Amino acid sequence: MKKGFLLFLIFFSYLSTFAQVKPKEKVTPVKLKDTVKTEVVEVITTYNPKIADASKIKKNPTLQLLEKSKRKKLSYNIFSAPVASTFIPKSGVVKGIDVGVKERIYDNYIAAGFGNYTSPYGEAFIHKQTRFRSEFGLSAKYNASLENIENTPLDSDFSNLSASLFYKMEARYFDWKVVLNAENNNYNWYGLKEDTFTDFAIGNIQENQTYNLLNINGEIDFLDAYIDKSNLSLSYFTDDYNSSELLINFNTNLDIPLYFTENNLQVKTSLEFLTGNFETDYATQNELNYSIFTAKINPEYKTNLGGFSLKIGTKLFASMDTENSVNYFLAYPDIKVQKAIIQEQLNIYGGVFGDFHTNTYKNLVDENPFVSPTQFITQTAEKYNAFIGFNGVINNNFSFNISASIKEEQDKALFIRNNSKSDGVSNFANDIELKGFEYGNSFSILYDDAKTTSIFAELEYDLTKRITLSTNIQVDDFKMATQAEAWNLPTFQTAIVGTYESAKWYAITNVFYVGERKDILYTTTFPSGTNGIQALDAYIDINLNGGYHLNDKFSAFLKLNNILNTNYQRFANFNVQGFQVLGGITYKFDL
């Protein structure tokens, strides 16, 4: 359209130019004598039109399309063909996931109960957080059985009381915590051999023993520092026979960066000082003292290489036994390798490590409360422990871990029954009144070198969302250097654990099976030689612990132990309680 308008202007200018040229007129000559000549003057000029001079088109042009250019109406047709399918859609609304009722969590609780064998029970945990990022609190637990076991002539009651106070603070560069622990435990050496003692002798036995513990523990955890965590612990342990033990532990973990690799070097260090004494030994009535200092350093480096997870380290020990004038300088490997055979389903692992630890009176009592306060305390060296195993997950519901190991130990601690100093009639020997543990009713520690081959397996299966089953099995084969047997150690033991939990109910069941163990027999009263081996029968123990949540704050619980009412011996001549039932109430609250 612009091109046509331009041609129009050019054409209009051309016509205007010619329109300005005036045609010549024909003049009749007059014969007059005049000196002035006439001439015709033609004035020619051009016309330059402007855009404003052009008239504008005020109507929109009407476009007429050809029939071929007109838009056609489209029509859609679906070709329907049958398709094989098992999916049949159903109408309805979208259903949400049932996550259950959100349980309210309380910071504190108290529990109280009572059971047969005159068994009071109490437990409490109370703590408070402040706005200054600090926390303090206390916990306490009391459990007792004040009624004697059937067919035991001596008192067989017991009580356990423990309490703890703590204070914790979160600072800018580190967190720290202080804990004060105390324990008071009462037991009786009631394990007399049947049909051996007269009523008169039994009536004069002082079989009671009480253990006391006072412990203070301080911990500091640094944030983003070379020192990862440090811990200082002081423990003082005593009993009713003037035995005492002081244990000081100082542990520090270092996190040292290595500039040539991504991972840091972890270094665990430990300083341990143990000192204690017993009023007498079992044989000569002489005082027993022990004092052991041990330093340990354990550097380890973890990395991934070629699909293998590696932990490479070593354990270095320096120990001084001042009472026995024995010094040790030991070095052990600390290596573990793991490789995924089937990603996220099956792993294989293996390694070897060694260790060196100090036996303490407190640890021996925790394992066997019927030991006599006449022990020789020394250290056990685990020269090596080589292991290989498999672990993994199947169908996200079944997990497993199976391993085999072989280890060699020097001065392995074994419990062995003490020989009685009484003839069954008198409470004196060599004109010295016998103590409550000198009637063949206590245990001593015997040390021997041992080589142990073990197979261990643990399995866990989530039967449903609320029910979980797990089990573990351990089989051991002991080869002793000088002793005939690995005294009081089972070669086979297993446990089965089942848990159930719903909005209102919960239950945990434990089934323990412990194989046969062996202890020693003596020919006559102390001192005497051995006269054979006493075999302790294998036993099974079934326990059930459950409860019902009355509401958010109150719950009722019930504990059933030794449901089969099995009369077995955990240690030689020490029968256990039969069927036990204990019930109570738990109250949860906030301060």
C-alpha cells in the first residue's frame, strides 16, 4: 500500500508540472512602427506536494478471501480398539495415609510397682531445661526382693539402689556435662551345698554383703576443634569387708586433619590408674594390694578405596603393675575391611584387632555378685581377634549378621567356686572364726591362657508394622592352656526377642537359653585337691514385659519373669527365683 501511495505522488507531481506550462497565443501583427519589440515570457515552476496535502483514507479495506483460503471446520474421530488390561478404575475420593495419633512426649516420669517375693519397685526421672541452654536433673531406681528363695537355708534376698544427678551446659565453642552417680547393692552368699552343714553351723553364718559405688564423671565436647571429646571419671568402690578400689580414667579423642587426603585421622588416647586393696586373701589371710597404671593410644584412619571401606589403625599400650613389678609395652593391629557384594543388600567384612584391659573388682561384681573379697587383680591381654562375616538386608524386612572369629587371650579371667573351710559343723578353722563367704558359697577369679573359636549369628524380621522378631545365637569352643575346662562359661547360648506396640498396648518377650556350664569339685575342706567336675544343667528362661496406656499420662505395666517356673542354677549351688510377677503404674508429666 505504501508503494502505491508513492507512485500516486509521483504521477500527481508530473501532471502538475505540465499544467503550469501556458500555451502560446497567436498574435496578429500590426504594422506600426515601434522600436519596442514584444516577447513572450514563460514562467515555469514545480509543485512540491506535502503529506498534509493528501486526503487520508478513513475506511478500512475489505478483504475478500478465496474459497480455497477459507478456514475449514475440523472434526475429531477416535478409533476405539480393545486393550488387554487388569486395571479397573473405581470412583471415589483420594485416601490419606494413616499415620496414627501423634503421641505426646513428656520430659519426666515416675513409676511404682510391687510383686511376689515381696518385691517393691520404684523408678523416677526428672529434669529441667533452662533458657540459657542448660539442663539439669536426677534419676533414681530401686528394685528389691525381700523374700527368700525356696529351699535355701540362708537369706537370699537382694536389693539394688542407684541414683544419678547431672548438669549439662551448651556453650559457644563446646558442650560440657557433669554427672554424679551412686549405687548401693545388697546380696547374700546363700549358695551352700545341700546336706553338708548342720543347722547350728548355718545359724552362725554371716552371709550378707553390701557394695557401694560413688562416681563423678565430667565430659567436654568441643565443636569444630582438633580435640573432639574428653572425659574424666573418678570411681570409688567399697564393700562390707573393708575392700576398696579407686579407678581414675582420662580419655581424649583427637580429630586431626590430613592435608593430603579428605578424611581426618582419629586418635583415641587413654590414661588409667587403678589402685585397691582387700583385707585378706582366701588362702593365707594376708592383705592384698594392687596398683596398675596404663596408657593407651589408638590412631585409626577410615577411607574408601576401590569399593572397599577400610579402617586402618593400631593400639599401643604401656602398663606398669607396681605391686608385682611387671611392665608391659604392647602393640596390636586394628584393621577392618568391608565390601558390598550386592549393593544395599549383602556385605562382606573382616579384620583383626587386639586389646589390653584391666580387670577391676567392680567389673567382677557386676558379672558375678557372689565373688569373695579376696581377689588377685591383674590384666588380660587379647593378643589377636581375627574375624570374618556377612551382613545385609532382604526385602527391607529381614536383616542379618553372621560372623566367625578366632581369638587368643593371655590371663583370661574365669570364675571358680571356692573350697569350703568348714567341716559342716563348726564355724571356726584353726581357731579363727570363718567369714560369711568361706563355706564354699563364693567364687574366686582364676586366670588362664585361652584360645576361643566362635560363631555368631543375629537375625531380625519385621513381621508387621507393629510386630518385630529378633534372635541371636553364639557357639564357642574353648581351648585352655592349663585348666581342664573354661569354668562357668557356656559353649552355646541363644536369645529370642519379640516386640509388639500399638496405640494402647505394648509387649516385649525374651526367651533365653544357656547351655551347660562346668565348675570344680573338691575332695574335702580347704586346702584340698580337686575331685571331679560339677556340671550345671542348661536352662531356658522366658520373660514377658507389657503394659497398657490408660491415657497420655498414666500407664499400667506388668512384668512376668521365669514364666516356666524353672528351678535352675546360674552359678553352682545358687538357685534362682521361680515364677515372678510384678505390676505397677507409670505417671508422665512436664514441669
